Amino acid sequence: GENVEQHPSTLSVQEGDSAVIKCTYSDSASNYFPWYKQELGKGPQLIIDIRSNVGEKKDQRIAVTLNKTAKHFSLHITETQPEDSAVYFCAASPNDYKLSFGAGTTVTVRA
Amino acid sequence: NAGVTQTPKFRILKIGQSMTLQCTQDMNHNYMYWYRQDPGMGLKLIYYSVGAGITDKGEVPNGYNVSRSTTEDFPLRLELAAPSQTSVYFCASNSGTGISNQPQHFGDGTRLSIL
């Protein structure tokens, strides 16, 4: 099955700086890569996703890049704000009905 | 619109006890999922269902059972609770037109401790 690795496990940034989280996947059949944000006591919520026919996607301060050859994808958050503090999960889907998740990155934005 | 609702939010069980974690969704979604989340381990799929009457195992099904008698409800059953089942459990759903077309919606989780 699909194996997704995520780094780093924790990330502390100064408010206003950028944050980058990287993931790799193993199954070349994977073609959909969502990112989820989980706040304390809540379930994960989708914040951005990318499909295999696209190399980059941006939504305001959040962007995701995908390198299918190298089997890795990354989340970039610019101009970080305190409300960006949360746990972020990457995921990959090889079959469009199941997701394999990374282990998560705890992001802390220091004021 | 409630989305995905899980009950209870917290529960403490003794080893060997049984319980059912409830999950209901009001979005008329065909696909429903149960995950467990352990510290530093991400979310692992326990069971999933593609429609009423149809269920299948995920990555970590041992010690759990599910049923899907209606579109709305997807309960998760623990028959003989073990300390290894201490975790946070999340239920999720999506429409069934494909995760890439309509993403999974998650409930807020059930935190379960087995002592």
C-alpha cells in the first residue's frame, strides 16, 4: 500500500516568516494529494489539495507543489500568523476513495 | 447543517469492556470511514464503507467491527477493549464521486482511554 512520510514533525516559526512542510510518497499510482489542518480538539479540515496533472497550486498565503518524478510534495505557508498554529497532515490517494496520511507536523507560530 | 457528528466525545473503559462509537452524517454521503489517531502516527484507516450494507477493512481492523445499515450511520464496535486501543477515533465521510472531487469531511473525534 501507499506509504507517506512527512517532515519535520515539529516546526516553530516567527510570525511573518514562512513555513515549509515536506512529504514523500511511495505509490506511483497516487494522483491526488490533499493537505489537512487540525486544530486542538477538532477533526482535520482540508485546506488545499493538488492533483497529479498540476505542479503547483496557490490559495492566498498557502501553496502546494508536487514533483511526481521524485514523488514528493510540499506545503508552503507565507506570512505566518498565530492562527496558523495547528497540526498539518499531508495525504496521498492512489485510488480516489482512500487516503494514506503522513504522521503530521505541529506548527507553532511565535508572536 | 451538522456535517459529521460523533458521540461520545470522551470515554474511559476498563480492559475487556465493550462499547460502540457512534457516527452519523447528514450530507447523504455514500462513503464513510473510521480512523484512529495515535500521537506521532497520523491517521490510520480502520474500516470503511462505500454504501449501506457494504463494509471493508482498512489498515488496522483487528479488534473492531462495523456495520452500515443506513446511509447516515456508521457505528464502530469494540468488543473486548485492550490498552492498545487507547486512541482518538475519527469518523469521516465523502460523497462517493471520488475523494479528488469532493473531499472527506471529518467529525471532531472520540477520545477513548482503556485502563
